[in-house]
Amino acid sequence: MKKWLKHIVGIVIIILLLFYLVKHWHNLKALLRLGIKELIVLYFICILQIICSASLIKYLLSVLGVKALLWDLVLLQNTSVILNYLPMKFGTLFQANYLKRRYGLSYARFAPIFMCIILLMIITASTIGITVLLIVYGLTIYEHKVLALIFFVSLLLSIFFLFIPIPNSFGPEKLKIILRKFLTGRKEITHSPKVIFISILFLMGNFMLVALRLTILYHSLGEFIHPGGYIILGALAFLAKYIGITPGGLGIREIVLGYSSFVLGIPLEIGLLAAVIDRGIILSFLFVIGGICAAWLWHKYPGDFRKSQISLSESD
């Protein structure tokens, strides 16, 4: 019930945002100049993001001794992202189950990859965001101080959870085995400066693609701010993605980007419109390309789409 409630909240927020934009449409319709060329570029950026994310997963799997095909992981990434808009984070469960069935990666070994990608992504976005904010905008106004605080707290918490020591000698024997596998995988990733560095390079590539997509959207609405502003918005888009109030930050991401755009000197209604259009680009890409990938994997491996309940007995 809680999972369904999150979807309802997200849909309600999106409806309210659309209602707000409709009220201001007479001021916005003359600004929007999003042509076919821009749309092609935006969708191409989405493709590059998926390839970049799949390449990072491939690299981290190789660190754990698992050799996977990039094309296979591209299909999996497209499918898991769209399935995460369903209740119960089905996309993540599907991804873990698929890697276990196809490549023998246990759930306990999948968890450190999943955790490290999220935390390193937040660390990357927060570091770049706060750096650009300090250099370009400074902290002379209250709103900039709030943004800096959000980046700083996100950075500290992510570093803490990425490297915090966890004892592996408590609980039942099966839990000890699972925890030991998880900690071994985390150590292989986090204790290697080379692995951290290469992972951050992949994440920076993904991050800059998000910033580029937002730049194109704001320019199509006639807004031209300092390039650093788009980088800050890209960082906030990354952080809003992991606010667990709604699936995929549905509605929350739009509010964060809209208000942050206003703080950076863009009218609120234009910031919200750009964020809503960006969501539309993402969802249309996912439903078409992600739907094709999901249909292909369902055709090949229909058993993988049965919702798997990860238990202690399945973790080996």
C-alpha cells in the first residue's frame, strides 16, 4: 500500500505542476522553440546515458570477476529503469535476479555494486555542484547558502555510508555469510583508488550529459545563464532522483529543478516547464526504447519477470 501511495503522490504532484503551467501557458507558448533537431539530440543524449551507465556496471562487474556483454547490460539497464516506475522497485529486483541467473552474481555481490553506484553518483554530483556554486555564484544570498548546504550534507553522508566500517560477526550464520560477501565486494570496489577514479569518470560523463540535456531545453525556452548554472541544475537533478518520496523522483525532481532554476535567475514557470519537458523526454524514451528492450528480454527469459523475493536462502 505504501508503494502505491508513493505513485499516487507523484502523479498528483505532476498534475498540479501541469495545471500551474497551463495557467501560464499564454506566456510560455511563444518561448518554446523545441524543434525536430533538438529532439533528436535530446534522445541521442538519453542513449549515451544508458550506454554510459551500462559501461559502468560492466566495469564494476569485471572488478568482481564477472565478465558480462555490454549489449546485454544495455538491454538490462533500459529494462530495469522503466520497471523501477512500477511498485516495489521491481526494476532493481529484476536487475539483481537477471545478473544472478545469467552471470551467477549473488544478491550479496550485487548489493555493493548497486550501493556504490548510487553513493559515488551523489558524491560526484555534490562535489561538482558545490565547486561550481562557490566559483561562479558565491554564497552572498541565502538561497545559494541553502544549495551549498544541500550539496555539502549529501557529500558527507555519501562518503560516510560508502566507507563506514560494518562488523560481519553478528547475527545468524547465514546472515554472516551474506554480510561477508557484501563487505568483500564493497572492499574490492572502495579500497581501490583506480576503481573509484574510473567509476567517477563514468559518472561524470553521465552527469555532464544530464547538464547538456538541460542546457538544450533551457535554450529552447530562450533562457541563457552561465554554463555553471546548468551544471548545478544537473547536480540537483541527480540528487532529486534519489529522494524516495515518489518513484524516480516523479514530481519531486520537477519541483527541485523549477525552484533551483528560479534561484539561479530563471523565471519559476520556465524552470518548471523545462523540468516537465525533460521528464517527458525521459519517459517517452523509456517507454519506447525501454519497452522494446523489456519485450526482447521477456521473449528470451520470461521466467526473469516473475517478481523474485530475495531471501537469505537465495543469497548464495
